[in-house]
Amino acid sequence: MSNADDLKWIMQVTLLGNKDAFDPLVRKYQSPIRRFFLNLTMGDSSLSDDLAQETFIKAYLQLKSFQGLSGFSTWLFRIAYNVFYDSIRAQKHQNETSLDEVDRW
């Protein structure tokens, strides 16, 4: 599937409301996104799967904001990186909260 095919599927989702047209994009990019997360999470496949799922949900919900200035894969991997960074921040915040609770005891 080429970039032109990506744009065809994106247009079907955004302009025609065809939710099923997002499936080919997920199938095409699911493995590369999971590998990306596996590298970032040092091989944690469960976390990688969760982050990949969150990435595709966010991409679907934000698909109308895709302007085509870069390739869909570039846009998708940017979302993936932001999802990973957000998870790191949330984990850091959770760890700080846990330490505060320990200090109170």
C-alpha cells in the first residue's frame, strides 16, 4: 500500500464517514508501531501493545487534523512518540504520588 493508498483510506474515513476504511491503515502500520514501542519499552510487549492501541485510537479520533503536509506514517509515528512520552510522564507522576504517600506514613 502506497502513500496514495493511505490518502484514499483517510479520505474515505474523514469525508465519507466510512469507519471501516481505517482498518487497512491499522493493518499496514500495526507491526511497525509495535516494533517502535518494543524498542522504547525495552521489550515490554504488553506495554507496547497498550501504547500501540492508544496510538491508533488517538490517530482515528484526530484523523481530520491530518493535513497531508507529511506522510501519514510520519504523522502516525509522531502520535506514537507523544503517546509514549505521555505514558512516561504519567508514570513519573504516579511514582511521585506514591512517594508522597509513603512520606505521610
